[in-house]
Amino acid sequence: MRLRPWNKKRISECHESLTSIPEFIFRVTPHPYVSLGAPYLNGEDPWVLRESVVSRLIEAQQYLSEKNPHLQLALFDAWRPISVQKFMFDYTVQETCKSRGIDIKNHSVNSDITEVIDEISRFWAQPSLNPSTPPPHSTGAAIDLTLADLNGNTLDLGGEIDCIGDISKPDFYEKYSFCKTESKHQVFHKRRSLLRSVMNQAGFVQHPNEWWHFSYGDQLWCWISRQNDAIYGAAFEVSKESTFSLPSLVT
């Protein structure tokens, strides 16, 4: 298993519940991984996060509305059970090998397959059951999202969510920021910067390889924000009893 720098961070679980993300936060439907057949078992709901993460997500939407009232957040994925993490990791390995003409059943090309797995592991956390190295999405602390207009049309941020490659790095288009005003690449950079700005303002940190991935309270958050401990480990049970009203923003 490939470990990331943040996997060394200690987890002091706060035992906060998972709770449903309110429906006034726009989400991409149908859920992309459900559509692929990912195994959400026994009625597991992908649209849940830890309670404090949901509160911060609502704040991020408010910050975005203040900066650009014509836009909204568009959720792509939230909590991911380990079974779904494994399904999507394996699916991505298989699809990447297929696109490169690598026969995953041919043991003579194991080195090529290993290379693909190493590359994918920069983006997809391996489905570990080790309590000290939970995949970020399995903690209920991480969310994948983009921007959309008020009609629910997602904006082009210069790369698809889950794309494997350098184009997914948050600052990939920064070198274009001084180009001709409103060039296509400059627009991509501004949109990515706006998304990061409102999420950072609400307390989230961004994955260094993924413009769409943000988290609060997990090991990645702990590592980037230089906290002593992460507060969320793997989460398995869903509580749908909590409801949320719009919080007052703290300045």
C-alpha cells in the first residue's frame, strides 16, 4: 500500500456522527459511482458527511453566493464506504489499463500494472481497513465538488473530476493567469481559484493533486493545516436525525 505523508498523522476520533447533506446544496445526479454499480450496501447513502463538515459546507456555499450570486457548489461525491472505495479503485485500475492496452490478466506485464497502480494511488486512496490509514472519503470528512450555475449546469474547470494526470493539479493553469484577459485557460484558473477560496474560507483544505477534493478533520487536513491530530477516522454508521439551518457566518 502506498502511504501518503499525511498517513503518519495520529487520529483522535471525536465520534461525531455522519448526517445527511441538506438538499438545498446542489448535487450531481444520478450519483456517478452509483451509476457505475458501486456497492452501497444496506441502503448506505453517499450524500452524508460528518456534522461539522456539513456545517462548513453550508458556510462555503454562503461565501460563494456572496462572491458570485450566480453560482452554486455542485457536489460530486461525499462519504464513501470501504466497499465503494475498493470498487472504484479497482475500476480505475482496470479502465486505465484498458485505455493503455495493458491486459490486466497477463502476469507478464505485472510491472506495467504496478506502474498504473502507483500512478492511480496519487489520486485514489487504496481501500485500507487499517484504522490508522483510512481513505479520506471513508471518514466522512472529504468531499468532491465543482461549480455550477443556478440552473444546475456545471462549469468547465479545465479537467474532469477523477481525471488521472497533471491537469488535475489545482494550480495547473496558474501559468496562464497573466495571459490575454478571459482566455480559456485563464478562466479555468479563476474558477479553480474561486472554488478553493470559498472552501478555504470555510475551513477546508485542498488535496494537492486534485482541484475538486476538499476535506476538514481528516489526516490530510491535519497535515496541511499543521494540527496535532486528525479528529475523524473511518466512519461506518449513518445518522439521519440531525437537520441543519443556515448558520451565522463568523468573521
